[in-house]
Amino acid sequence: MRPHQALNKLAPATDPDDRWSGWKIEMRDELDRPTELPEDLDVEKLAESALGILSLTLHGGRVWKALDWNLMNILFEKGWIFDPASKAKSVLLTEEGEQLARAFLLKHLGLKAGDSAT
């Protein structure tokens, strides 16, 4: 992987009996990363939640641009991600985690009927 590239997504396995076969890594240039958030999210709640989560790594007025290890371990214990203890800068969601991620995002940060996206 060249330094200016980042992992974009993993294509799902084509054989339903072997969930690890057929994984394909698609690369994208870091400069071409998406900058738009889904319009059905409450941006204020999202920003406040992100700042709160980042504060879990607070040290000397600075925070890591990543999630706290204890929080990652909770997600692993719940079975929503695979073991985060690796050198990789990304973590793979389990099937359950992938299904729940969008539902939780909308449940906690989604706009209610009549709200605006500002």
C-alpha cells in the first residue's frame, strides 16, 4: 500500500458457506475521501458525541484521532467487531456489528420528523 492510499472497503465473500473467501480490498486515494455526512443525521448531536468519545483519550489537552482501547474492547466483547488488538489501523465489523451500526447511528443521532439538518 502506498502511503497516500487508504483502505476503502472490503467486498463481501461470494460463497455464503465460506465468509472469508472472496474478500477483495478496494483502495482509494486519501485525498478523495468522502466529506459529506448523511443528511438524515443530527450534525449537532454527532459533533457533540464525537467530541465526548474523543475525550476518552484526553492527555495534556490533546486527544488521539482514534477510539479509546477500553471502548474498542467493549465492542469486541459484545461481538460487534473482531479483535482490535493488532497493528492494523482499521478493525473489521462482525456481521452483527455491521447490521447494528447504521441502526444505532439513526437511533441515537438521526433526525426526527420535522427536524432540519443544520
